[in-house]
Amino acid sequence: MLSLALNLHWGYTGLFNIGIVGFMAVGVYVTAIVTKPTYVAGGAAQVGGLGLPLWVGILAGMTAAALLGLVVALPALRLRADYLAIVTIAMSEIVRFSFLSGELQQFQLFGNRVGFGGGSGLILDFSPPLEALLRGVGLWNGYLGFVDAFQVLVPRN
């Protein structure tokens, strides 16, 4: 979906937009909150969701992302390409900082305690999966040496 959205936005219109990740994050967050099972006292989870079916969560996520798009599009309607990119990246950063803030980790919605739990915000580990695998096996330094040797020995055209 993300590649289709980028192809439509950047490929056909030529407008640069990295902020599309913010719209995707809002849609995924709302989908997760809507479809997460409800909180049960004595259960392992400290917070719950609304417990609705997946198709309702997908529709809610799409609606939330569309509403955010409407809110961002109204002031940015007549901006040129560079300024549109600045507005969408700023929106994406606002969404990212909101998710990291911890305020969205646990809150009351319709009388239910919902959220992802935790208290230090959403923790995102951006380490490459190949690095973790090779460090576990003990081959990371050999891999880096191979990459360096390959870059030195193979001529570039």
C-alpha cells in the first residue's frame, strides 16, 4: 500500500512527499486500537482495545488517515512542491513525537482503558536484521571486512 501511495503521489504527480509515513502510522495505530481485545481484569494486559472485528479496524484506520489528510491538505492546498514536502514532513514528525510521548500509551475511550501499554512511549528498534543475526553468530566483523574489500576491489563504472 505504501509503495502504491508513493507511486501515485511521486510517480504520477511529481510531488515529493516523505510525510506519507505519518498518514500510514495514524492508520495503523487506529486499526490496532480498534481491533485489540478489550481489557479484562486479572489478565496479562494492563490496557486493552475496543475488540471490534478486523474489517471495522481497517475502515477506522483508513478513515482516520483520510481525516488527517484532509486536515493537512486544507492549509497546504495551494503550496508549491517544496513547501508541500515541508508541511507533510512536519506533520509526520508531529505524529512521530505524539506516538513517542507516552500520552497515547494508555487513555480512556468510551469508558474503556485502551492503548498499547507501557509508559516510556513507543519503542522502535531500528537495528538491521542482518546485523543482529551476524552478531549472534559472531561473523559481523568478517561481513564488514568482505563489504569493504568488495568496494575496493570491484571497479565502478
